[in-house]
Amino acid sequence: MRSVEVFQRLRRKILVTRESASALRQEIDSSIKADGEVILDFTGIDAVTPSFVDEVLGMIDDARADSSRREVRVIFRHTPTSLSEKFVAIGKRHGARMSQSGIDAWEITNVGVGAA
């Protein structure tokens, strides 16, 4: 499983825009294609918005579809907040199951599987 250090890549403490998320596309694509799993490490990040998370989940869905994988597993490690209902709702829109995994991590599975 490959880990992407988000702060080191983006050099921003607050991740607001879809464009910020888009800068992670290459790392997400290569990780999903390699083994169907990716860790996004948010160490150093103070906040993420629903738009950022929605864009990341969309990119994960695209990478899953391009790789012909049925399922993927993604970990958001060292998240700045606990998993809230608004993020879970965004996940559902992408067909993903999202759960809190420990005090500062989210586990995301089945992105794109059965998405509406």
C-alpha cells in the first residue's frame, strides 16, 4: 500500500478547492492501479472541505474504473477532524462506505461500486 503525504505534495494547511485535490490525481491513479489501495496522509493539514473530499472520491472512482478493479480501499490517515455525517453523505454519493478507523483515520471502501 502506497502512502501519499498530502501536505508535502500540496503545501497547504487548509484544503478547500477541487483544484487542490486534482493535484493528487497522478499519485491516486498509480496507487489504485498498482494494488487497489492508497493511504492519503493528512499530517500537517488543519482542515479539509466537502468539496475537496468529493473531488478525491471522484478521482478514486475514476482510477478504480480505469484499472478494472471491482473494489478499492483507501485510508485517510491523520485527518484533521473526525468523520462527520456530511462526509459520509458525500461517500454514499460515490457508492463508498466510509468509517472512522481509530481516532484520526477514515477507511473508505467500494468507491464507485453502485454509485448513483
